[in-house]
Amino acid sequence: MAQRPPGPPAARTPTNTPDKKPDLLAPMRTVRFWVILAILFIANVVISNLAFSASQPPTVTISYNAFLDQVNAGNVVSVTSTGEAITGTTKNAVKDSSGTSSTKFQTQRPAFATDDLEAALQQHKVVINAKDPNPPPPVWLTLLSSFGPAILIVAAFLYFSRRAASAGAGGILGAFGQSRARLYDAERPSVTFEDVAGIDEVKADLQEVVDFLREPQKYQRLGGTVPKGVLLIGAPGTGKTLLARAVAGEAKVPFFSIAASEFVEAIVGVGASRVRDLFAKARAAAPAIIFIDELDAIGRSRAAALRIGGNDEQEQTLNQILTEMDGFDSREGVIVLAATNRADVLDPALLRPGRFDRRVTVQPPDRRGRAAILRIHTRKVPLAPDADLDQVASQTPGLVGADLRNLVNEAALGAARKGEAAVTMADFAEAIEKTLLGSERKILLSDQDRERIAFHESGHALLGLLVPGADPVKKVTIVPRGMALGVTLQSPVDDRFNYGEDYLRARMVGALGGRAAERLVYGVVTTGAENDLQQVTRIAHEMVVRWGMSPKVGPLNFSDGDGAMFQQRPYSEATASLIDDEIRRIAEECQAEAEKLLAEHRAQLDALARALLRNDSLDEAEILEVTGISSSQAKAPALPAPGDRGRG
Ligand code: ADP
Ligand code: MG
Ligand code: ZN
């Protein structure tokens, strides 16, 4: 879905400059080379034949009876028979029918001849030689016929593969190994952050890169460290490529881009050579940006690649990227941006310090983000007064920037088809339907479903605020992401290595909050809480069998080590049922706590759900504002945990 920014067409860098490495096979790629080779070959054959015959006196052809006469006259010195053909030499020259005379002659003995030629020759003391009538071919012919086809095949292979490679690098004339990177007009960059919406956090992260590229000297003086490599991670169509271009546009620096997938099918060595060239050009043009799109195409973990047989070209290209990134200092003014939608499969070597050590996640936009993106793409589209972009945004959860651009396009096309002067809300409604139905990965949620999800997530979020010991709630969203219909993001204040029982209970209460909210509001529960229940079960189980947090089971650790493999339990049936009872008791206590707290704070739950339905997602400050809870406010009374409450 990559598209070029509007504006002047991308200028190609000259592609006929020679590669730094001498390319010994270069001449093989021209048609002229092959024509010359063919001419030389033919000339060689002709000349060697001519030379052979020139070194001999001419041979005259005489009739067989003339030959017999010469024998009987005693003029023949020697004969050589090759089957029926006879050649020989004479003392005095003999003449053929045309009058040419020579001491060398040839003749043909008829198959029907019954004369005793041998006796006659013996009688006149003629030297008799004989030759194999099917003589072995000359050495050059032997060599040619045995190696020729192989040489031809190899040469043809080289020719075509080189030609394919250079065609890939910009037509037949493109020099082999030359980077396909496009150099954009550094003076008039066409895309800026103005053209990117809905991902403000990412823009803020990249602003630093822009500032550095604008004034590298300032950073050098201050000794500031700037990342060499920034990896943009996000689903397709979320605007990663657009962002990379916008960084170059903002900083007004040249932008060198390359798609890693280009190397996958190329022959070994092309990728590495292009990467080398790309970095050399960018460094010469510094400050500049190098953009490697679809990094996962070559940057896949080598451990994983080995398993499926490996790929030399990917490996070499990847190694070249690593070498190049290690080989320069970011203070030179070159920053490498890369994009991927599969950060999980990337080779760890790429993520090491000094390489892509800065990672920026590009999330799908929330409702406000979608509205802003729609506004960008409708800048040049006449809108009817009833066209409400905010409403369009609220009806399109899950759509990313590229989808929204298509949506606008679709709506404008629909309006044009109907001959309307401006795009109406009805056009948008049709386009939404088309876009959502056309892409299976999108979930078309009914208003009812959205509301239920909003209450579910609000339940999680509110309990995260209310229960003492819970991790602070950073964000809550009902934008579908992957398998999840909504997400409540809670992150610990700092890294924890030791969990208190109250923290674990807070986690379980919070996890049960989604289900509890649904039950409170609708009176029934749905299947949407499967994950939550898995979490609760796991925590309660570990509390009982691993961390000795059940007074009835006691301070014992039954965690199954290797024994699990053999289905052995290191405890009795009686203990097993006690463990089950305790796990259930703990989970049920947490559920009761969740339901009680939500019932007590129903007004805040409703406010949160309403705000979510309006905005799709809320950050920490907005959550606190909507619920009226200040972060420092004392939370609800600690929930009573039976037995010893000492920290584990
Ligand atoms: P990615 O590289 O993440 O797959 P692209 O950058 O190629 O996505 O996005 C394709 C197009 O979708 C962009 O050129 C732009 O027109 C539109 N688009 C995507 N994200 C945004 C956004 N956040 N703001 C504005 N337009 C966007
Ligand atoms: Mg892209
Ligand atoms: Zn949930």
C-alpha cells in the first residue's frame, strides 16, 4: 500500500556509476560481448583449418586407373589407405584432369575392385600405411563437444541472472548492485507531520530525530546522544512509511528508502551490495534519513531461518545492515528508520544497542485519531453540510489510516457516480459498509456490543483505581486490537520482584471487574471474560500451591517441577481437594469484592463507560477526571484477607 507523496516525481539517482568493487563479470552482460565472442570463435575454427591446409602441398585427385598406372610405372612412393580412400605421394609430380600437378594425390578405390592391389604395391616397394576410417576428432573438437554445452549453460545462466539483477536495479542499464533507493528533493519535502494524525505520541517520539537532523552541530556540541536506529512497529496501514517520510520532510533532509523484501528473491550478494551503496550515499548526503521498509523480510531471527533451511541472501543482507550500522556514528547526521509489523520475529542482533535500540509502536488510531485522519484526507474533498466526520470516526473502530483514506476515496467516488456536488453522509455510510465488509480482519461491532465492551473495560479500569495495591491504570480502550475487543492497560509503578498477597488479590479483583460490571449492568455474563478468568485461576492456583498463601493448605510448596511430565502429584487426594477448595474460595472472595465495589461506585462506572463510548479510549488523566478520583486519593478499605496477612 506504499504510495508516493504528492509532488514532483521521485528522482532516480544516476544508476550507471560503477560499483566500488571491480565487477569482473560486467562485460558478459552486453549483447556486443556475445557477438564478438561468436565471431572470434568462428574465425578461430576457419583460421586453424586454413593454416593446416596451407602447410601442406596441394593434393591432386586422380582416377583409380591412373593411380594403378602410377603404381605399375614405379612412380608411387607411399600410400595411406583410409578405408576405400587412398592418399599417397609420388616421386615425380602427377597431373589431375584439370592440369594441376603435385607429388600428393588422392583417389578412391571402387568397392567392386578385384585386382590384387597389395601385391602390386609390394612388388614396386611402395610404403603402405593404413588409417582408421573413423579417425578420432581433433583435440579442440573433443574439448568443445564435451565442455561446450556446459560452458554455454553456465554463461547463459550468468548472463540472464546478471541481467535480471541489473534490471531490478533500474532497467537493463542499471548497474549491478546499485541501490534502488530514491532520493527525494531535499529542498521541497512534500510530507510533514501535518499529514499524519492520530498518533501524536509517536510524532512526539520522532520530534527528537527531526530536531537532531535539523541541527546536528548543536547536538554534537552538547554531546547529546541520538539514536542511530529507530524501529517503527505497527500493523499494516497505520502510517509507518508515511511517518518516516514526514520525519524527512520536517527536517528537510534527503530521504533514502529501500524495501527489505526486494532482496528476498534476488541472487546472493545483490542485497549486501545495495545496502553498502545505500549507506555510502546517505553518508555523503548527511544529514539524511535511511528508511528500511518491511525489515522483517530479511531481519527474521536467524535461529528461525535455519530451521526452514536458511537463506544466504537474507543472511548476507542482514549482516551488511548490521555492519553498516556499527560502522558509523549517528553524530555524522545519518539516522536509520525501519518499519515492521512483526517485531516478534526480528533477529535479536538488530535490536542491540547502537542498532535499532529505539522502538516506537504505532497503534491503530482511536476515535479522535480517526476523525483527525479523516479530516486530513478530506482536505481536498468537498463535503456536504450533513457530512459529520466525527460520526464517521465513531462508526469505524478498528480501521487504520490506510483504510480511512480508502474510505474517503470510496465515498468521493460514490458521490461522483451519483453526480452530487459534495460528499454526503449517505455516501460515507455506503463507503463504511463497503470498507468494513471488504476486509475480513475488521470487526463490525453493533452498538450493543460496543456498549457491553465499554462497561466491561470500565469495570476493569475502575477497580484498578479503587482497589489498594493495584497497578495504576494507564489507558483504557475499546478499539479492537488483534483478538482483544478492548484493553485496560495497567502498568506497575516500578519493576516488581516480590509480590504481596494484597497485590495478587488486587490483580484478581481487577481481572474479575469486567465480568462483574457486565453482571451488574445486564444481569448476565458473556464469553468475553475468558482471558480474565484464566488469569484469576492461575494466580489463585499459584497462591495456594506455590506461595503458601492458603492457611488451610499451609506453608507448603507443591509446585510441580519435572514431576508434571509424569502426571504425578506430590500430595494426597485429600490435599488435592483441599487445594481445589482453597483456589475456589480465593477466586470467589475476589469476585464478591469486585461486585461489591462496582455496585458501590455505579455512578463512576456509568460515567466511565459513557466517556469510553464517546472517545474510544481514555488515558490516565481522562480516567481520573471522568471518575472524579484523584490518583493520591485513599482507596477503598483494604479487603480483608483471612489468616496471616504478612507479606510473602
Ligand atoms: P504502513 O507503512 O504502516 O503500512 P503507510 O504509511 O504506507 O502505512 O500508510 C498508507 C497510507 O495511509 C498513507 O500514505 C496515508 O495516506 C494513510 N495513512 C496511514 N496512516 C495515517 C495517519 N496516521 N494519518 C494520515 N494518513 C495516514
Ligand atoms: Mg509501509
Ligand atoms: Zn476483561
